[in-house]
Amino acid sequence: MKILSLSLDQELSQLRKSILESSAHHVLALTSEKEAVQAAQGPAHYDAVLLCHHFPAATARQIVRLLRQHHPDTRIIHIVHVYGEWPEIEADRYIVGADGPDALLRVLEEVQV
């Protein structure tokens, strides 16, 4: 899969990228709000977008809106911080970051087109 990984936490971003690439996914990892917004409305297509809980809710909602408008087939996976958190973002799937890489890979398999 071609994956866009969005997080303001560079350490988490690089860890996710390494894990996903070791599972044969192609990953672009961005760690700035400006780059994330540009990617959401840009011409490049991604099968899935990972949107980390570190993004401010307003920016995350803007990214989701742009993805739905410019790339309606892209699956959006919001990585939440803790169980029971009620995110303000309408994603296709939600996952708790602490569930680890196996859970993330499982969700990616489930959303694969």
C-alpha cells in the first residue's frame, strides 16, 4: 500500500515508517501541519492516511475534509491516544496507538481496497 503518515512527533513518525516499510508498504511521513495540508490537497494518491492524535483537532478536521474532497477513495485511519477517547475527526477507522504495530498492520489489511 501507499501510505501517508501524519504526525507532529518525529520519533513516532519514524518508528511507524520503519515498521510499515519493513512490511512492504511505501510510506511518506510528514511531521508538519503545513506539509500535511498540502499533501491532503495535492495530486499524489495514497491508499491510506494515518492521522496521529498529535495533530491539533482543527488541522486534523481540515486534512480530513481536503482528503474527502480531493481523494475520496483514500482510507483515513485516526490513531487516538487512549481508549475511550472520543475523537473530533471522522475517520474510516480508529486505532489506539498503544495497541502497537501488529494492530496497525491488521487495520491496514482490513481497509485495503
